[in-house]
Amino acid sequence: MNERFAEIVARLPERFEELMRMTPVRNGIARPDMKGSGVYLFSEETVDKEAPLYVGRTDRLDKRYREHTGQSSDHNKAPFAFKLARIETGRLRASYRRGGETRAALMTDPDFAAVFRRCLQRVSTMNFRYVLEADPTTQCLLEVYCSIALQSQHNTWKNH
């Protein structure tokens, strides 16, 4: 195995534990220390546990959190809420053809747009944890590691 790759992989469990120990941010209010690059997790409280839903990464944690949770965010800034809206409405098939069910076309449908706004609100109430990580390679591998370790429901790793 490549030595550099092995070094990164060896540190992933420790970084994962750091993410999970973090006191979650809630209600769309960014913390002052959310500056920089990192990996983040959205999860939701259930009756008997906390359900991990989505793992992501970004070079701007504070801004990305506000995009995911901001009530004025659009479908491009809040893809997790958009995905939840697709699931809730049963409109799961992505389309890239004009006139089809593209993201922009779905947002012109008042019923879909209302569900999307409700999903934005839902995301803003979720637990949000993050771990700072400046190295893009480590960030990428940590995102995949966390998603697999948590079995996050909304990370698919499928190509579009």
C-alpha cells in the first residue's frame, strides 16, 4: 500500500471519533469556530437513538452550514434538503433534460417548492457535527469513512 495513503487511513478512526464526540450545532446558528475546511454530519434524534443521515465535506464550514439550513437557500445551495424533498414527493429520478424534472423545473412546481421549504426547515433542526480538516485528500477519505461507519442514509456514492 502507498505509504502516504496508509498514513491517512490510519488516522481516520481517530478523526471519526473526534467528529462523534463533538457537541452538535442546532437551529441553523453557526458557531464562531466553524471556520475552515472539514467534514460534517447531519443527524436526527429518533425515539431511541440518533440517526445519521448525511455526511459531507467543504472548504467553508460556516458558509456551507448556512447554505444547508438557510430558509432563503435554493436547490443548488441546499442539495440535502432537495434530496429529502425528492424522497418525500416520490420524484426521485434526476433529469438533466430541458422540460424534464430538472432541479430548476421541480422548483417551479408550487407543491414541490413547498415541500422543499419544509425540508429546509427540517434540516435546520438537525444535529450538525463537524471536524476541521484542511488536507483535501484526508477530507475526501474521511467523508467516505464516516459515511460507511455510520451507514448514513443519504450518501449513495453513485455517479450521475
